[in-house]
Amino acid sequence: MLGLNRSGLHYRPAGEGDENLAPMRLLDEQYTRTPCYGVMRMAAYLRSLGHAANPKRVRRLLRTMGLEAVYQRPRTSQPNPAHKTYPYLLRGLPIDRCDQVWSTDITYVRLARGFVYLMAVIDWHSRYVLGWALSTTLDADFCIEAVGKLLEARQCEIFNTDQGSQFTTPRFTQPLLDRGVRVSMDGRGRALDNIFVERLWRTVKYEYVYLQEIQTVQEAWAGLRAFFDFYNHERFHQSLDYRTPAQVYLGRQHASKAEEDFYQPASILIR
């Protein structure tokens, strides 16, 4: 009745033990460097560092982190029959204006004792981060709430995701379709179909996450809020002719304070 997230109120994640957190940190860093590594190579990498790592354990940890090797392979998983998937609409499409294409994805963010999941929405043309959310679970609610908050202010022509269950559920896709937004989905195992979000994750991890010892979910949220403000308004991009995403998205070198406040990324924190 109050519109509150039920899982956020009642669910208390058990978390991983100390014996798993250290390997998970190493797996996250290695995946960022070599996303093509599968379970066997990841297991070999951990063993080379002195960690006990059989493929079964590594596979479970990677699934917990939401990580999957990037390479073409046949029918590794079946989509939920209750969830419709959509074709990839961006191959060969000129991306020449803001709000033409938005895309989203989820990544793992380590804490000193635990981890959270980060989801972000990025405008392809400007690389501007439009909205983001943190959650302690991989359910769909935090993605749905973040995009719903974003759609209250503006919308795009095409919204691209992967085929994860968080994005194929009608609870996520139907609000987009109701607004006339075309839904596009990456091919299975083709993370490079969503290349700009993958590049964003590398930037977030190398320039913020790996440089910090983040203690709590609240600290992660505050730190990411500051980082995305820096990323949007101060970080120059070579691919944007050394302009910031905000300069491209807002269409001018200097925006007013009111415009910058209006276009601050919509952020959600779900514990």
C-alpha cells in the first residue's frame, strides 16, 4: 500500500564468508582485465595465487557476482519462457543524438566485508550517466525502480539491455513499451553489444572502486554519487573530443546550475 519494496524491508542477505570474499575480489579484478576468461581459467588463476579453487566453487562465486565470460557459445542457457526477449536493434545504427539510445547493465562492487550490485543507465551518444542504483540482491526491483524514476523526467527512443532476467521481465519492459520506447537486447554472450556500459564499468572500478576500501553500503552509495558527478561534469573523454558527457548531453560548454541540478542522475539505494 505504501509503495515500498517488500524484499528490501524483509530480506537480510546472509553474505559470503571471509574465505570467499578474498577470492571474489581477485575474480572481480581479473574479470575486469580479461572478461573472456571462463571458469577453468579463473580457477587456474586463483590456484596460481595460492587459493584453493576448484571449478565448481569458482562457477558459484562468478554466478553470485553476476559475472559471465564474454565469448560466443551455443545455447548455454535458456530464457525464462514467461519473459519475452527482443532483437538487438543497434547493429549498424548511426548514434548521432542524445536520448536516441540508452542502455543499462549490472556489475559487482566489492566492499571491505561483502559486496553490492550496481546498475546504471547511460546515454550512448554523450556517455552521460542518467541514473544508477545499488542493491544487496540481484532481483529486478532495484532496476525497475531506477528506470521508473528516470522515466518520470525524460525518455529515449531505444532502450538496450542484456538478456538477464532483471531486464526481460515484463515489469521492466512494459513501462518502456507503454511510452513508445523500442526495447533492444544484446545477443547471448555478447557483452560488446553493450560496449559503452562495459567501458563505464572499467572506469568506475579502476578510477574509484579499486582505489578505495569501501566499508558499508551507505559509503559505497555516497562515493559513487560523487564519482558519477565527477564522471558526468568533469571527466574529459577522448571519444567526445575532450568534452565532458554533461557538455555533450546538455548541448553547450557551460550549463546553468538549475540545468545541472535537473539532469543529476536519478539514484536509488535498496538494502
